[in-house]
Amino acid sequence: MKFVAPAVALTVVVFALPAHAQRGTNIQARTAGELAELCAASPKDPLGDAKINFCHGFAQGVIQVEIRHSEGKKAFCFPNPAPTRTATMSEFVSWVRALPEHRTPPAVDGLFQFLGERFPCK
């Protein structure tokens, strides 16, 4: 049960990819910098939609797991109403690009650091 949200998100992303992208493209985000570059992809890029879909699916999956399984202090707290995923990930891209050290953490750690700074729990 613990890994259902990431699995669902990954399934959605894979089926959303165009057929040519599924065969020859290996989209991955090991670091926060790689995730930010996927999030910043241009829709005009031949794989732009696939990269953006991966970015949003990745973020949605890890955020849902954190929300459902956080015990004790939460890493971040979204306001009500929550910002759009597109706006939040655009801010993430700017955050990563602002400082070189934001590029190197693992993608999940970098995303949680950004979310914790941007949406701290009060």
C-alpha cells in the first residue's frame, strides 16, 4: 500500500508518453537539477510534453506518499487553497537554478527541501 501512489503516477506517465518516446527515451530524475530541467522543458521540444508529464507525475507521487505517510513533523504544509502543480514546479525550477548547491541533492530530497522552505508548517 505504501508505494501505490508512486506506482500509479509512473503508470500514468508511461501511458501518457507518445509511442516513439516509450521506445527510445529514458527519462529519469536522479538529482534535483535533473528534475528541474525536466520541469522546465519546452512543449515545443519533441519530448517536451513527456518531460513535463514526468515532472508533474514524479512530484505528485512523492508528495502524496509524504502526505499520507508522514508521522510527526511534516516536511511541508500547503496552504488552502493549494497552489497549482504547474506554478509550484515552476517555482521549484527557479529555486534550483538560483543556487548551484540546489542541483545536486537527490530529486526527492531537493523537492522536499524546496517545499519545506516555500510552504513551511506553522
